[in-house]
Amino acid sequence: MVVLPVEVAPVVQKKVPLQIRIIGNVQAYSTVTVKSRVAGQIMRVYFTEGQDVKKGDLLFMIDPRPFEAALKQAEANLERDLAHVKQTEANLERDMVQEKNAEAEANRYKLLFERGVVARQQYDKFRTDWEALVATVQADKAARANAEAAVLADRAAVENAKLQLSYCSIHSPMEGRTGSFLVQEGNIIKENDANLVVINQINPIHVSFSVPEQHLGEIRQYMRAGTLEVKATVPNHKGAPYQGFISFVDNAVDSGTGTIKLKGTFANKDGRLWPGQFVNVVLTLTTEPNAIVVPSQAVQAGQQGQYVFIVKPDLTVESRPVVVSRTVDGETVIQKGLSPDEQVVTDGQLRLYPGAQVEIKTSESPPPTKKKTP
């Protein structure tokens, strides 16, 4: 009987992660387009293109002189109207004193008139004078109210002028990296019109990817149990994968593609993940503790489905059908058909048939050397 050389590997039972592998796209954690809230000329730019900035850093200065002049005008109007308020209060106090005296005179002449001591004409004169002063006091109160209202309007105008002046200094609204200049020093811009610069926050950063909708149930199930881990690997990058977690699951399946969108959040402290970059994503749903695993090259495809060759103790082989669950990093998880500690053929299957006698070789053994002829 011909003995066929083969390589074998044991069937092992171990922990194997349940993973989904997909291509993802890196996205900025947040993006802000900086615009001006006032019109004017850009006097100075305080950063360079591609610079990392912190929240509150000064980015642009717009010519503040027109706004400083408007503030001084508003403050002058406030001082003028404050003086007017004081004047109306003084007038009111003076006329209230006169009205009180006139009321006393009118009451005194009323008693004298009732006793027949003075003529009615004298009494009517004092009463008319008192009534005129009452009307004057009411007018003074209205004038004071108008002056106070003007002061309130002036104070609002001063606050607005200060606010407009503060808009001349444009600060970074967040920490991130600036893009290219969209305007230059000396440009005249309109209010809320021109985009000055775009800032991307890249630490942390998002990786967006879509998975087939049939995985949605599993994803939701395992997310209820805890945070799902996700890894991202930059193509042609030899370093370790980036570790992150699932932070977003879209609220609807894309009916056009049959996929659901997810986002992972990554620390990205070294800044290697870059917005717009494509990465290899591995989403780990759970870990199967007692999975039956064989090398992927042991699994063959036949007319009846997938199978492996089992090496029996008498060094003959048996063809056994298997049900494959999934493949992870060169290893295939067998759902049905194998038991731990069996041996499967990993190389040399092409010449095998059920019952064939085999000789186990190792891939590390050196090839036979040819004898030299004398």
C-alpha cells in the first residue's frame, strides 16, 4: 500500500472572539467652520495652517476702530441721558414743593371764602394755580419716566456696542487642528458670510462604518450587556490596532444598501487616524469560550459541502463533513463535526481518499538532500 505524506494539526478547543470585519472611514469627532459675526477688514491672523489650537485661542483680529468709536458714542449718549434724568428729578422735586404750597394756599382761601372774608375771585385764582402745579408735577413724572427709559435704551446700546467690539477678536470654539486659510490678512469680509477656517477635532476621533442589517440584532443584544469593543487598523501600518468602543448606532437601516451605520470612538493620542482615511475595522461582539478550532487550510470544499480529513490512530484517514461557523485570523471555527484532540490533515489532501495510509511529516523538517554522484 502506498503511504502518503501529510501534515496534520490537532483540533483544539479555546476562546474565540465573535467578530465582524468591515472597511471604515475616519471622521473628525466634531467640525466647526469659523465665520465672522461682524463685517470689517482682517487686520491679523494668529495661527498657521494645520496648527493645533486649544479652545479660546485667538485666531483672527478684525479692525476694531469702527466698533470702538460706536462704543464711545453709545457711552456718551448714556452719560447725556443720565444727566437728563437728574435734571428731570430736580424739576419734579421743585414742582412738588410748589404744588404742596399752592395746595395749602388754596385750602386756606377756601375757608376764608366760605366765611365771606375774601372774594370768590381770589379763591379761584389760588385754586387754579394749585391745579396748574398738579398738572406740572404729572408732566415732570412723565418726563422722568421718559428719561429713565432713554437711559435703559442707552445701556442696552452700550452692551451691544461692547458685544460687537468683542466679535472683532475671533477665538477658537474648540480644541482641534486648523485647515487651510480661506481668507488672508487684509481681506474685507461681510457679517456671517465668508468662511475663515475649518477646525477638525481629531482627539478623540470617530470611525464610521456600515454592517449588514442581519447583524443588527446581535449588536443590540451585546450592547445591552456592555460596551462593544472595536479595533481599527491603518493599511500598511505595522503598529498595533487602535482600540475604541461603539458610541453610535444609527436609528434606521439604509433601505438602499441594507446596512446599518455605526461609529466607533478612538482616543487617537498619536494623531495617526486622520479624517477621510480608510481603515480596517474589527467589531468584537462577544467571545465564545469553548469553540472547536482547526487551521483554515484543513477545511476542503466538495460536492456534498465542506469536509476535513481525520487521521485515525492506525494512520489511515477518514473524510468527515463539517459545519463551519466562521473564520478568524487563519483559523476556522467548526460548529459541528469535530471533537477536541482529533487530528486533521492540513497539507497533502489532494492525493487522499478515505482509508488511505498516511505518514505524518512536519513542515519544519528539512527537505531530503540529493546524494552526490562520484
